[in-house]
Amino acid sequence: MDVTNTIGRRKTAVARVYVQAGNGTITVNNRDFKDYFKTGPLQAKVNQPFAACNALGNYDVKVNVDGGGITGQAEAVRLAISRALVEMNGENRTMLKPLGLLTRNPKMVERKKPGQKKARKRFQFSKR
């Protein structure tokens, strides 16, 4: 029973994933992942690496995720699972890489600048 530990990030969400051979149970923060990620598209994001590798139901996954919103958390979990599958079997890389599942999405919230209302929005300009 070899457990593979990886990490995935998206925006401010951080997911720590522990993957081992099993019967396909996915637990997120001590809850079933279908209870945690309630919508179908978010559940599909979590299962996407397994579907790409034809490994649905072959691994048990335990996830600790915090920070960010629910979509960022789902994408962080997806990246961490993809990294774990590659670490367990290097042949999975050829299936996951073309789908972009091994790429960390670098988009973050732009910081607010001083003298402005928000990151890009300015205070109203008055000529007189």
C-alpha cells in the first residue's frame, strides 16, 4: 500500500492529495467529494485525470483543500491528482500533458493599486 502525496494550487486554493490503489473512493475534507463539490461540472473536473488515464475506480483519494472558492479548489484537486498519477506511473504523462492537466494555471487576482478604486478602476477625474 504505497501512498503518493502531491500538491496542487489554483489562485489561492491549495490541495494536498494522498493517492493509493483502491476501489475509487474520493474523500475531500473528510466528506465524500460529491457532497463537497455539489455540481456536475466540478465533479467532472475532479474525475478528469482518472478518465484521461482510463483509471476510474482504481485509486482511493484523500484530499485536504483550503483557500479560494469552490471552483479554484476543484481545479487545485485536479492538478494534484494529475501529478500523483504521473508520479505513480510515468506513462500517464503522455495522456495528461496534451489535455493541459499538468500545467499550473498562473492567473491570480491583480492587486489593488494606491490612488485607485480597484486594480484597474480609477477615481472619477474632474477637470475643474
